[in-house]
Amino acid sequence: MITNVVLIEEKDKLKYQTVELRPPGPQEVLIRQKAIGVNYVDVFFRNGTFPVDAFPAPIGLEAAGIIEQVGDAVKQFAPGDRVAYYGTAGAYAEHKVLNENELYKLPDDITFEQAASVMVKGLTAHMLLKASHEVKAGEVVLVHAMMGGVGSLLSAWARSIGATVIGKVGNAAKKELALKRGFQKVINLQNEQLTEVVDVVYDGIGKTTFQQSLELIKPGGTAVLYGWPSGMPDIDTQWMEDRNIHFVTAVLNHYPAYQDKSGKAMEEIFDLIRKGVLSIENPTIYSLADAAKAHADLESRKTTGSIILQP
């Protein structure tokens, strides 16, 4: 018997429950999960923005842990191996049975918490900086929700490339934290406005910020929309064409580096952690039983950086 969290049919409800878990099949492994990543896409599945096939529905897309048991035909892994995975539903669980092709071995110098903090979020930053708009030294970059899970990684990575990073945050405490991390231009949305012209805007907020973002982009610049928790904005493509603004809607699930489950792209992200470029400091940790509270705090923007569930 194991504990897990599933989405039940009643709208917006997560249920913490005890269930029976089947043993691993011939090419499967049983993982005892140590750290589970929480992402805003989990909220979208919970609130119905992204539909599910049936209820009760598994939730969560990334975790790291230790293999406890392997199937007869498993070749790549053994009990005791430290592993991680992303992009497979049902991560909100104490244990998880997965095909060995969904896993990769976790380097010894990367903690479970670091891995669960940077797989989905780190690959999102990878997509935004490498494919959506390739940031270059000297560019001026605007990042919304700078102290959020993706925003904090994106901002630090862009700065390491040599870009000037301007961040928008939701309150004075988050502004103070961003300034402590060495970012010199941080805008508190509660009482400050930005008028500076930028080369690219990374907007993961959507309706409440997108049009304002567009008005800050210089001719020939780029607007990247990669999330819309405040709602999908109205997209006036003619307005952007008239101002020579390139518009990109970035979808992580379509990104080749995300689709490749071998972990190759993660090596670049792990190297940035080793070098101190990406600092996974003090993720906000909740027990698995408190997954609903973690969602509520994420939606109300009470948290900074990554959110982790621990069974």
C-alpha cells in the first residue's frame, strides 16, 4: 500500500489517499520518491484548463528518488540507483512504477531536491533562451515573475550570458530578494512601472501583463508568451507586425530537448548548478499530504523559487 494524491471528479479537488500499487513489470522499476516537483501546469490540470481523460486522475510530472525493485528484463538500472524523471503523469506519490526508458540516473552531486526543482522548470528556461529567442550578450531582457520557479532560473541564466535582466515581481519582499541576488533593475508591480525599452520579453503571466509587455519592446524585438495563469491574452498579430515585433508562443511539450527523456539536455542544466549560475536555494517544501496547500500558495504568489513535495 502507498499514499498518493489524485485529482477527483469534483472540480479543483485534490485527494490524499492510500492505494495498492502493483509490482513492476518486466521492463519497469519501483521508485521510492524523495522529492516531487510542483509546476504551474499541475494547477492547469487541477482547475480544468487542461482536460484529463478520466477521474480519479494522476497529477504531477516530475520527481526524483531511489529504485527499490526492478523487473526481470530491466538492463539499465539496479536497486539503490538514484534516478529522476519528468513528463510522466502521476508524480504526486510515495512510490511510482515506471518503464526504465522514462528514467535517467541522477549524478551523485545533484540532490533529489535540486533535480525535482529544475527538470521541468530548467528545460523551460532552456527552451526560452535557446529556441524561443536566443539571448545574446548586451541584450535587455524583461522577465515577468522574476522570483518564481521558472523566472528565477531564466533570469540567472540570461544574466550569465551577458544580458541585462529587468525583472517584475509582485511585492516588496520579492523585490528585496531579487536585489540581494544581484539584479539591479527590479520592478514591484504594486507601486512601480517600467518605461525602459527592451529587446525581448518573457511573459509567463498572460492576460494581465501581455499588452503592457508588448509596448516595451523595441522595433525588431521579440515577445515570448509561455504561460497564462491570468488567462490567455488577446493576440493582435497585426499590431505586432506593424511594429516589427516577433511573437513566439512557447510550448514545452513540443520542445525536442523536453521530448528526449534520456536526460541529455539536463546535463547542461546540472552543469550550471555546479558552476553556481543556477542556485537552487531553499525550495519551499510541503508534505505530500499538503499538495492542495502548495497549489493554493503557488496560485496566490506566496512562494518564491521552486516548490517541492516530500512523501
